[in-house]
Amino acid sequence: MIEADILGRARQSAPFCVPWPVAGNPGAILEFATSDEWLAFLSGLDLNTDVPRIVSTKYSRAQRLYALSWLDFDLIKAGELVAITTLEITLKDRYGGLIPKERPMLGDLLRHLVIEDGHGDTNLSFTQRYGGKGI
């Protein structure tokens, strides 16, 4: 990810506040007093080591952008874009040939994952952790 001392040199005058879902509250605001707390939180979101390297490499890029948002909060949007793009590419690789559309969109892929592939909302780690629905 990012080395902690790089972010640690940038002092915040106020807590670093980030909109992030928590169990029972998809619109929560999390606060981090130090860059070490922020990096530890992001490390807790690492992918399983069984995930293919091409996917984990792209996801790591998103995590680095999230980490750098400590320095410039606007980078969090770039991180979100990379994370969503990584999800879409992964789902296209897995399900793209099974969807009767020439260019399936992210919504089509998520519907296939949840409905057709039988994962259902209760089997998705995101919905298990935060609640809500996959689609």
C-alpha cells in the first residue's frame, strides 16, 4: 500500500472524516485521528489471497488512492472509480459471456451474480458486512 511515514508527515488539523458504510448504517461517517488509523482501516479491506493477481493489483491501486486521500481528499473519488472499474472488469471476465448482451453493463453483471449465479444478497460479503442489496 502506502508507507505510513509518508502520510504521517501530513498533519491534520481536524479528524479525517470519510463517508463509509457500517453495519446497519450505509450512510455512516467514519473519523480517523491519525494516518496510521486510516491505513489500518484500509488494510482491513484487503482482498483474499486467492483472488487472481490481475484483480488484486487493480484493487491495490484503488487502496493506494484511498490512502493518498489523507493528503488530498479529492483522490478518494479516483479510488472509488478504480475500485468500481476493477469490480466491473472482474465480473465481465467471469460472467460477460453468459449475458445475452454485446456489452453488459455493471448493473447487468451484478444482477447476474446475485440472481442467475445464485449468490443472492445474503451470500455477498459486502451485504453480510453492511446490509443492503447487491443490485
